[in-house]
Amino acid sequence: MRFIHTADWQIGKPFKQFGDRESVLRQARLVAIEKIGELAEREGAAHVLVAGDVYDTEAPTSRTLLEPLERMRGFTKVSWHLLPGNHDPHRPKGVWDRVRENGVPANVRLHLTAEPVALDSFATLLPAPLTRKSEGGDLTEWMDNAATAPGSIRVGVAHGSVVGFGSGGEANNPVDPRRPERAGLGYLALGDWHRTMQVGPAIWYAGTPEPDRAGSQEVGQALVVDIAGPSAPAMVTPNVVGTYRWLTREEHLSDSTELEDLEARLRALPELSSTILRLFLKGTLPLAGRAALDRRLLGLTAALFHLDVDQLGLLVRPSAADLEAIDFGGVLRHAADKLRSMADDDANGPGEKRRAADALIQLFVMASDDGGVRL
């Protein structure tokens, strides 16, 4: 059999830090559903397993509630299997009751109880839905004794943290890494981690189709899973379905001559208009170099979908030429010398040093724009 494994759509997730571009990222999550449906049709996969966190919250707006269902409705040859996760657990009068009240498309199946469900004559799905955000016990344990037809491929789907894997979250919603062996599973489809990862011979996290933070994964994926029979190993192929890339870069600068190469490296990143970049700059630059850096970053801001620059590790070291560009003497030169002293004085706190450096840069820019400021 062949099916698609995906998870952690988190439809309705806010992106307030992006201002008026928030709606673009929210819409991308709906587009990802369509790409998953197209992938299923292209690969001949009759089923899509969504391993939890279809919604970002237990109380989505009515529009947010219905939008993913309408995207799935259009793929009539594909059956979509939805599992409650820790963001959208199944509670009385909660999000999943609202989904049922509004009407579920014929090709969408909600798995709200832990019971075997025949996918076809060859495979059975064993779901482990969450009924609250945090469970202390392993909800996949019931799969060990679940009755299925002889010769049926047993596929588990759950949302949680594999015990002993990773560095956090193991106390909540734990999953036994030996569950496939204990329950005779051909595959255990998991959600919760936002990276595509294999954590056992038959255990995979699909990751989110649209990453939401730098460091999680460059671009979202969904998994095409093939299982030839009850004792056959699962063959898993990741496929890109996301649009936006979230990247982190750290760059060290020591001279203004390095700025051109820095800009060239950043402009060489793939698909700039759909890249969200968190850039950490460290090192030292003269005032002229810092002003030139700001001009280059302005151009990159327009090229990228979003650029977030952390310059806390980048120090400004004014050269003699920098200070002369502000003023040879007089009040402004005196102010510049004082600001430089404040920026270099370790007795001052980081915030005070940063403010002094920023003020010094502003003085330099004013002088450069006006051809020199004199009082």
C-alpha cells in the first residue's frame, strides 16, 4: 500500500511579527494542503494521514475551521484522516465537535477514538487521539492488543514525543520507541516535532509542511510511504510541499571590504522572495563601513520575504577619517569623541554602549548626507 504522512499543519497560526505580511504566511499553510493533495494524486496514494495539530488552537474562527476542510474536499480521490493533537485535542464541545456540526466532507475521516479503522482490505489504521494537551501515559499502548484482520498491514498514527529521543518534551505525550515491534506495526506515523525525522526502523516524524521558525527545517515536507506487505519494511520518501524557507546565518565582519562578499553570499541564497532570514552579525566595522552595511541590508530587505538582523555582536570602531567626516573640531566633534568613549567603555552596560554607537552612526550619516555638518 502507499499513503502520505503529514502533520502539524497548525492552521490559523498567527505571525504577528510580520505585520501586514502575516496573511501571506497563514495562506501558505492552506496552499500546503493543496500541494499534499496533488502529491497524493500524483503518487497514486489513496490516503493522507495527518498526525495531529490540524489546527493551531482549540478555538479557531469559523472561517479558519472550515478552510482546510474545503481544501481537502476538492481532492475527491483521496481520503484524509485527521487526528487531534496537543494544539487541538478532542474535548467535549471543542474544535472537533464544531467540525462535525459544520459537516465533514465525504472524503475526510475524523479519528477521535482509539479503535481500529480499516483503510482498505490490506491495511488497518490504529489512531491514538489526544483528548487534552498533555498526557502522562503512552496513548499508543492500546495498539499492542488491537484486533485486526489476519494479514492486514497495521499502521499507527499518534502525536507525541518518542521516549529517549531529543532533549525535551519527553514527560508529556510519551511514545514508546518499541511500539512498532510490540504492536506489530508496519509503520508509526508521528506528529509533534516540526522537522522531518526518522527515529526508528518504522517510526517517522513528518514535520510541518510550512516551518514556523528558523532552525526547525529549511522547507516543509510530506512523506510518501510504501509498505509491500505485513512483514515488509516501510519505504519512505520525503517530498517538498512547503513554500517558505526559514534560515539562520551568522557572519563575521572585520573590514568594510568584506561587505560586497557578504551581500553576494546572501543574494546567492535560493528563492530570496520566499526566504525568511535571521542574520547574526559579529565583529567590528568603522563608521563608514557600518553605514555602508545598512545601505546593503536595505536592499536585501526588499529582496527577501523577511530579514531580521541581530547586530548586538557587531562593534563600531570609528577611524580618524570617520571622525573627521563628522567634524574637524567644534561641538559635533566633541560629541562624536564623547560618544566613541561611551561606546568603548566597558563600565557602561550593553544597552548604553549600543545607544552611544547608534548615535555615533547617526552623526556620521548626517555628516555624509550633508557633505559635513559644521557648528
